[in-house]
Amino acid sequence: MANVEIYTTKVCPYCVRAKNLLNAKDVDFVEHDLTGDDAGREALLKKSNGMRTVPQIFINGQHIGGCDNLYELEEKGELDKLLAG
């Protein structure tokens, strides 16, 4: 199974939607809650090449992007391939 990380905040509906898709696929993931975490946000900026919105999703260290990007991969049939790696 792939190593999946998702950076979120508590009040983000897109974060919930992305986590729901991963949970529906029985994917284990590490969630980094950035609510009130300025240092965590700075680390995310570096890791994601300047992206400051949440969620930001990484699969096996590859930056996937946000919720819309995750669902786009699912619609194209590419998400399962990434998750199998």
C-alpha cells in the first residue's frame, strides 16, 4: 500500500471530502492538521512548492495537489494505480 499524507485544517470541507474518498478506498493515511500551526504551514509551503491551501495530498512523496486533483485522478482511473505503489 502507498504512503499517503494529507495536510488539513479542522474547518475545511474539501479536506473532509478528500478524506472521505481515501476512507472509501480503505486507504491508510497520515493526517497533518495545520489548524493554528504556523510552523506546519511553513513546512507545507516548502514541501508543496508554494501551495498554501488545504488539503494538500502526497502519495509516496509525490505531490498530488488538492481535493479536486485527487478526484480528477479517481475519475481518470489513475488513483488506484498510485495507491497500489
